[in-house]
Amino acid sequence: MREPSPATPHHATWRAVWNSLKRVLREPLGAFGFFLVVLVIFSAAGADWLAPYEANKIDIRAKLQPPSGAHWLGTDQLGRDIFSRVLVGGQIALKVSLVSIGAALLIGLSLGLVAGFGPRWLDNLLMLFFDSVRSFPTVMFALAVVTLFGPSLTTVMIVVIVTQIPIYGRMVRSQTLALRNAEFILAERAIGAGFIRIVTMHLLPNVVGPLLILASMDIPFVITIEAGLSFLGMGVRPPTPSWGTILNDGYSYIYNTAWPVIAGGLPIIITTLGFTFLGESLRDVFDPKLRREM
């Protein structure tokens, strides 16, 4: 087995990162969170095959029915099968969260590396951008943008990307500033290592752990933002199913039946628990200082 370079004995490598991810699955909390995350992703990805009915199929004669063998979560005010709408709504939630968080993470990672390694004036300029964006409350900023440009899934995703970039950018910048003058980085520079090698071999393995933790914690937040905007009628437009629109429809008829509200809130709770548990386990593995006493 090839020995690691003596210049980096106490720093993470890509192999160490992969081994840490495997350790997450050995933790009960991490395994349970991973199971919930896989369940949510599988149900959303396979919604077109798992849904027993077409999500927008109207059957007024079957409206507001309780759960039964024909309709596992009952029906809404238009007789649409709620279980099918919840499954299809999961596609909207995951699309917004995964695409938005992924894009914000990549952009924030790039800007953070540039801020940490670049000249002082560029660092100050990027920090001004980060502070300016984060000075607005996320929900208020989202409402303002959606009001100006109209409610749509793309608008919601743009809002999430813009507001999340400073979070990842600041974290990567802090890690980069802490490592740029470390002995092993200086040793790499002394032997002629370029910027790309330093970033891929030394910086990224040290920042990927905190980034994964933060991203897993942010996904439920983004899903809640999308559901909240859809609940207010400023996100996904009817009749496209969304967990927020299901909650809105259920709230209007809560005195007739509570099942639409339960069906709309349950997947949000499951998704939040899954990604939170997974993020907690990732934190314990990647940051031993914060590991809980067993």
C-alpha cells in the first residue's frame, strides 16, 4: 500500500474522506438518516411508476375521502389522489433543493477559493458581495424577487442559489485562509506544485467534509422555502402538485378532513429528519471535536 506523503501526515486525503463516509453508515443515527434520505429520493425518482393514479386526475364524486385501500392518503377537494400528488410533489421538492444546493455549493466553493487565494482587493470585493446578499432575510428576499419576476419554479431556484452562495463561499474562504500558509502547503509550493494540484490534493479534502455537513442541513431548509412559497401561492403554480400546495388545499378544508394537511406535512417532516440525522452523523465523523459521547 502506498504511504501518504510525509508532508501531509495530519491532513485529510480523498481516501480518508471516503472512509469517513462509510463510517457514517455504521452509526445508527446516520444509517437511519441515510435510509430516510434514500426513501425520499427513491419515491420521488420513481413517482411516475409508483403513483397509483395520475396526480391531476379529478373525480368530484370521490372528493375529501379518508384513507382507504383505493386511496392510501385519501383524496382532496377535487377528488384527486393525495398519495399520488405527494409522490409527484417530491420531485418538485428534490429538484429545487438538490439543483439549487448543488449549484450554490459549486459557485460558493469557487468564489471561496478565489477569495482565500486571490489578492486582497478581490477578497474584499467578494466579501462585500457575500455580506450584501446575506444582509437581506431569506424569506423577505424570496418574496420580493418572486413578486417582481412572477411565481415559478425557476425563480424559486434562483433565489435559493443566490442566498446560499455566500454561506458556502464564506466557509471555503475561512478554510482556505487557515490552510494557505500551512507547512505542507508551503512545502508543495516550494517543490513547484501548481494551484490546481494544491486545491485538488490538499484544500478540497479538508473542506469537503464541512461542505457536505452544511449542504445536508440546508436541503430541508430549501424544501421548506419552496413549500412555504407554494403555500402562499408564490411558488409552483396549480395544478402542479407540490407539498406546499397540498398543505394549502388541506388547510382550506381542514374542518372537513385533516388528511390533506397530514399528507402534505408528513413528507416535509420525514425529509427534514432524514437529512438532519445524516448531517449530524457527517458532523460527528468529519469533526471529532464535536462527536457526541456514546
